[in-house]
Amino acid sequence: MKPAHALILPLALLAAEAGAAPAYAQVQPLLAKNNCLACHAPDHKVVGPGYNEVAAKYKGRADAADYLANKIRAGSVGAWGPVPMPPNPGVDAAAARTLAEWIASGAPAK
């Protein structure tokens, strides 16, 4: 039987991995499938702000991923100027959460 401390490292690694933000490779198909890239880019403004700009605006906000996931699905008006972001009810809650976690982590494009 293994000593209890032998289980700590593998459990800690699993916990760290579970809490890790999604990588760009994971969100890229979601961005394409949901037509997000028609208005946003990872690192610059298109019609709407770049994801890096969104990340900077909400950096340090404890509920950033929850807030952004809601905005992805419900849309937004006035947060970034006069052009509204339309609601995206076709983006399921899990996909919105994955995208929001990536954005909240800084929206790394690599």
C-alpha cells in the first residue's frame, strides 16, 4: 500500500489542471463555430474589442468568467461604446463558460 503522501502530488496536479484556463487550441473551434471572429480577434479590435482588451478590462474581477459567460449568451449594450453585442443564445452554457475562462485568463493566442 502506498503512503498517503504519495497520493498528494498526483491529486495536486489534477486539481491544478482542472482549474487551468483553456488554451487557444481548445477555444479556436468554438470561436469559429459560433462566428465570434466576425467581430472579435484575440489581439486587436475588429467590430468589437479584441479579447485581450476584454481580459484587461475585467482583470482582477473575481467573477469575470461568470460575468463574461453571461454577456456572451445575453449580449451587451454600452460596455464598449455604441455598437451592441447581440445575444448569442445558440452558444450553449458550457461553450460560453469555456470561452469566458479563456478570455478571463488573458486570452492568450498561443
